Amino acid sequence: MNASPADLPADAASSVPAGAPDDTSAEAASVPAGCPAHTSSAAAPPAPELFTWEFATDPYPAYAWLREHSPVHRTTLPSGVEAWLVTRYADARQALADARLSKNPAHHAEPAHAKGKTGIPGERKAELMTHLLNIDPPDHTRLRRLVSKAFTPRRIAQFAPRVQELTDRLIDGFVEKGEADLIHEFAFPLPIYAICDLLGVPREDQDDFRDWAGMMIRHGGGPRGGVARSVKKMRAYLLELIHRKREDLGDDLISGLIRASDHGEHLTENEAAAMAFILLFAGFETTVNLIGNGLHALLSHPAERERLQRSLAAGESELLATGIEELLRYDGPVELATWRFATEPLTIGGQRVEEGDPVLVVLAAADRDPARFGGPDTLDLSRRDNQHLGYGHGIHYCLGAPLARLEGQSALATLLTRLPDLRLAGNPDDLRWRGGLIMRGLRTLPVQFTPGERVGESDTLSTL
């Protein structure tokens, strides 16, 4: 609800170009990395390589170089697509709200070798393109208005007990072992089950969604074509579910979309399926990474982690609230906002961008811009002036941000309270980050802790 449903900060679909770095793909590893085209000074240090394994582990030094020497930078991505990277905060904020930068891939002046490489793998063939991440006003305005009813503060507040129940039940599944992989056993399933509940996916079908989502989040780590097949299966299921719900409407989001369509809002069946798809997709992966990256940052900064634990023990909530925003800024779940395409020639940060050019706003670089944030490379959970771009800006601001914040706060507070001596297991240098263009997240996060007791009646996911 990277971000979060619908149009995540990133309007956050995981949009991973074919051949993006992944340690299971020798072909991807052999793709030449994009390099800055120029520098602003003869005395500038050597340009960093982009999209290497070292870059995926810690991209922030490279982004610092780009901000200083090539802030609006043209590069060739691992997929072969050429695009502009926007790295400074002021330029990024402008680009995110610029109506001349369309979300519709139809505006891409794409060469033959780049065709179909700027979206979620498989969404074109599955006819799932008509969603908030790929459209502009007035269609965007119409669809967003329909979906926004599911993410009002009142609706999210009503959902809070369910999120807490899911959080405790998942922790119950490993609390007695004294060790866990917090990505696969906690951060991944929590938002999947939450968004399935919100959409109205029956409990008995939610494990199927978990399997499909697991294939999609691997970004090339599974069998060839696995992502596209998962997208196709998800679309078929959603169309069937829409038909079933027409006969038995409930209080869930899919039922709400059906009601809107039946009352003259002109929502086609494909639009309803595409909306449900992107809400699920964007609504889970960003939250997986928010929890995973956030826990990693806290475990890597013990003083800040202990400060938060003391605040929670005292029954305070202020540091948790500001802390979530700081974790989003410091190492957020969405590294680059999803694709935009220039509908006419324009200038960004002094750089001319031609009609049809793809533009990628680098949220991770903008949110560490020293021109906007004091001590940008320092984690400060009490940071006040924190207008980060982690959930985007403008009309594509993350629709599911309130739900993502709720899930993030529930996850971190409950883990740090129930597992007070939580610590990384093994060497931190052995942690691997998933290769991909849009999202930033860990493959695994192994931890150890003193075994505790379950608080729920069962630790089986079937009861979720």
C-alpha cells in the first residue's frame, strides 16, 4: 500500500524490467550496467556503476554521486530500455506532479527491443493494464474516486484489530523456536492476508494468492515465465470472484467496485479485475519491504532501536509514528517511482527531456538529498521535518499509505515488544537484496531471540 494499494508511491507496482539483477540469473548478471553519461567537473570522482550486485546492496553512494554530478541522468537499464533518472528532491517532487509526464505506456516512444519492458511482467498479455499505475485523468480520477472509499481513516481504523490479530498469529508461528526468517515467516504473509481480507478474497483461497504473490516477488528467482503465469492465474481467479460476488455482495472492496459499476460508474469487468490486481500487488510488496527494510535498519542501529523499545514500554506512540516516517525516508520500500513518459518536450533540473522519453524518479536518492534533509544518511526516529517522497507526491500519491502505516506500526511495535532481544542471525554482510528496478527489499532476514509464548490459540495459518 507500498505503498500500498493502487497507486503507490511508487504507484508502486514492482515493474521489473526483464534481465534485472538477480543472483539466480547468470544472463542478468552479464548485462552491462548503465553508467552516467557525463560529469559536471573534470575533477569529479569516477562515475559509479549502476545495477550491479554491490549497487543493489547499497545504492546510496551512487545516488549521492548522481545528485551532485548528473542529477537528471540518462542511462541504459539492464532490460535495454533507456530512461532518465531524476535524483534531486526538488526535481523529483516537480516530476511526480508534472501532468506532462504521463503514466500511460502508450506515450513511450519505445524501440522494438524495449517493447513491453516497462510494466509488470505479464500484465499486458493478461489484459490487466487498466489500473491506476498506467492511466491519467480523467480515467485515473474516476477509478481512484471509486477505490478511495476503502482507504478512509475510518475504514482503516476499523481494520486495525484484524491487522493486530494477524500480526500476533504470525509471531505465534515462530515465537517458541527462538529463530525465524522475518521476511518469509512474517513480513511477506502479513500484508498478503490483510489485503486479501480488504478485497474480500475468501479465507480458503488466500493461500493461493500467497503462492502467486510469492512467485511475483521473486523477480526472476523462479522458473522462467513464472511471473507471467502467476499474473494470468490471478486474473482468471479475480474474474471468477467478481462473478461470484455479483450474487452475494459483501462489505469488501471488490463488492464496492461491483456496486459502483452497477450504479452507472462505467467500470468494466476488465477495469474491476485490473483494479483488484494492482491493489493486491501494490498493496503487499511495498509493505513487505517497509517491514523488512525497517527492521533491518533498526537492528543495524541498536541505539535507535532501544530508544523505540523504551518508548513503547512506556506506552507512548509518538516515536513509533515519527519512526515509521523516518524508516520510509531512510531506506524505503520503493526505490524508484513507477514509469512516466514525456508527452511533450520538457525540462527537468535543467535537462531537456524529449517527447516519448521514459522518466524514473529515484525516490531513494531524493529522500537522502542534503539540500532537503539535515544529516540525510543518519537514522533519526524523532525527525520532525520529514516530508519524504516514500509514498509519492501529487495525484498518484499512494492511496494505501494509511493501511501501510498501520501494518508497519503494528508489525514493528509487536515484534519489538514480544521479542525484546531480537537480533540478526549470522553475518550482516551475507544478507542479499532482491534484484529489481522499482522495489527495494531483502530476500531474507534471519533473526534470533529468546523463545517466548504464543498469545493466540493456534499458530496455523489456516486460522488466519
